[in-house]
Amino acid sequence: MSTEAQVADIPLFKGISPKELQAMAGCLDMHKRSFERGEIVYLTDQHISYVGVVIDGSVQMTHEDIDGNRTLLAALGPGELVGETFACGAQRNSKVTFQAEEASTLVFMAFDRVLHSCKRVCRFHQRLASNMVEQICAKNVQLMDKIEVSSRKTLRDKIRAYLSNLSQKQNSHTVRLPLTRTALAEYLDANRSALTRELGRMQDEGILEISGRSIRIC
């Protein structure tokens, strides 16, 4: 598996050169796979023993209730992990669905082999495990942001909370939305038309200035 050009900016491989990662590939049973837009990476209740890392594209983590209502929990871009929370669980069955939002490429590795050094005790194995723990912690923060937004009572308050979190992450009062309008509606657990109307009202009231995916918080 050739990873030289792809792993340079991936946090999971921080401190590990492409050559060193190539040497570790066999130990971790690493393999690369491409997904078309809308293709399922992991289904709800599917057993997960391999953790994926997004190399390019985007993967949505969604939950669907018994009535078929779909909620977007997170949009995972390049460098982010897929399935790690469930791979380290006792039963290892996914509680959510992971689906490619666009044409995407992921690299998978056996989670057990990441946690436990092989017989050859690869020099950079511990570095990889440490990086993965950091990534898992970052994902937990991301899900806490989702809980914070979802706990707001009104759609306007949810929008405010979401944009506030985004503003802090991007360190700017003008933010670039990482989600499409449809995906944002799912993330806020709202109807797309209702979201569009509310954003329009907030712009009319001078609270926001909207230009495509760019939003300035006034």
C-alpha cells in the first residue's frame, strides 16, 4: 500500500514517516479502500474490528431512530477516525451508521494490533497508539459539542450554539460551514426549509451575514 503522499498531514500518523508507516503496514493489516458517494462504510449493529482513517473525502456518522428519523452526529473529514469508539468496546457492534458523503478514501487497520505491539515491537507502534488516543479524545469533544447544540430548545438557539462553537474552532467571527445546508439541518435535527427560513430571519435582523457557506456573526 502506497501512503507517501497521503499521510503527510494526517494526525494519526504524526511523528511517523511514510517509510516507517509502510514498514508497519503488515503488522497492522493496513489496507486502503475507496467509497462512492452514499456508500456505506459501517452499518448500525455491524461488528467493527478495523478502525478507518479518512484520507480524502468525508464520512457522515448518523443515527436513525425506530421511526426512521435520521440525525447527523458528526461529519468526519480527512484525518478523522471512523469506528474507533465501537472497535474498543466489549461487543464491538456499531450503534450508528457511517456513510460516505462524497467520493472518499479510507485506510483501515486492525484495532487490536494498534493497541498491542507485535512480536517485532515496531519502533513507532507506541507513537501510533498514542496518536489514536488523542484522536479518540478529540472525537469525544466533537460529540460533546453536538450534545450542547442539541440541548438548546429553539432552532435559533441551536444555530447560535453551532456557529459559536465553529467560531471558536476557526478563531474568527466569519466562519466557513463544513456542512451543506441539508447536512446542517440533519445535524441540528431540523427541517431544511425551517432552517433556511430561520437563517433568513437572522440575516434580516442583522444577526448574521450569509454568503454561500460563509457566515459572518455580527
